[in-house]
Amino acid sequence: GAVVSQHPSWVICKSGTSVKIECRSLDFQATTMFWYRQFPKQSLMLMATSNEGSKATYEQGVEKDKFLINHASLTLSTLTVTSAHPEDSSFYICSAKSRVLNTGELFFGEGSRLTVL
Amino acid sequence: GQNIDQPTEMTATEGAIVQINCTYQTSGFNGLFWYQQHAGEAPTFLSYNVLDGLEEKGRFSSFLSRSKGYSYLLLKELQMKDSASYLCAAYNDYKLSFGAGTTVTVRA
């Protein structure tokens, strides 16, 4: 149980285009989903927290107009990187917190590697 | 804010034991997680400590001292497949903050 699916796994796009990444909890309802970014050989940096039906909470330094987060249901959150630039190339990982389990454990998606040319 | 420190790299031989230390300074601490991450993959859950003491799970054990802001992950009987990055993460309220990770290299 507790599977999180992230799509796409790999994406290459041209500078200036927008890219959408989906994060789905397949067998549980996620009250909260988190989006992380990880640059090579660095740790995961929390970008934003999204709760179903409400606006996302962004971490300091993360542009909310550039990284659009939508959490339309208890099983789906999307991250859209708007007007992507080469410096946005990174590994984006979502994680979800179960509505039922209260251990605090996060379940991670497989990650999406974005390359902006 | 969060301040989580762990060593950058460790190397050990197959069959040996490795202890990865983690110190943290966080507000509203609720627990300490350890995750394993292989290159290019998402992290996978290893352990979660809320109370002081040692939690043992097969070859992996994790220890927590809340008063000292200290945890360690103990890897026993190391195998080549254990070569990975090990992330210490402090949980406070609603989010997880990660350390930079410790890259463990297991040599034959």
C-alpha cells in the first residue's frame, strides 16, 4: 500500500515553455502533498506544501507564479513549471501524507527529471 | 528554522558496520526519519524515531536522543547494494526537512 505515482519520469523541453508534473496517491487519500526539488549531489529542498482544496504554501525564495501548484482532489496534485529556463533543470519529487496514517511518514513519488534546453 | 547536519561521505567494506550520525536543531520537533536514496531515484523510507532509544529493523537500526538533538543510523553486515545516500530528516508539525545526505560507498 501507500503508493505514489509521479508522471512524467523524464521531460525535456525548450526554454520558455511550460511543463506540468502530476503526482497521484494510488491507494490512499493524501491530505497534504509536498513538492521537493533536488539538484545534483544536494539534498531535497521543500518548495511548497499543498492541501486539497486550498492554496499552496510556498517556502521562502520559491516563486509561486513560476511554480504553480494545484491540489484538486485528495489523490492528485500537479506542479506546473511556467516559462521554464535552464536553471529550472532539476529532479522534482512529490510526496504525500496519508489521511489515515498519523505517523508523519511521507510516501514519495518516483521523481521527475526536468531538463530545459 | 531547521539545521540538520550529517557527514558528507563514508566508506566501508562489505560485511562491516557503519554508523551515520545526524544532529539537528529544529523548532517543534515531532520525530526523526531516515531515508535511503540511490542515485537518480526517489528516497525510500528506512525508519522513524519519535521516542528516545534504539529501533531495530533487521540490518538497520536507528537511535534518537531528543535531549541531545542527535540520531544515528546503524547499518550492519554491509552489502554492495547498500551503497547509496542516506538522508536524515526532521519532522516538525506538517513538514519534513532534510539534511544534505551521507553518501555511503561499500567496497568489496
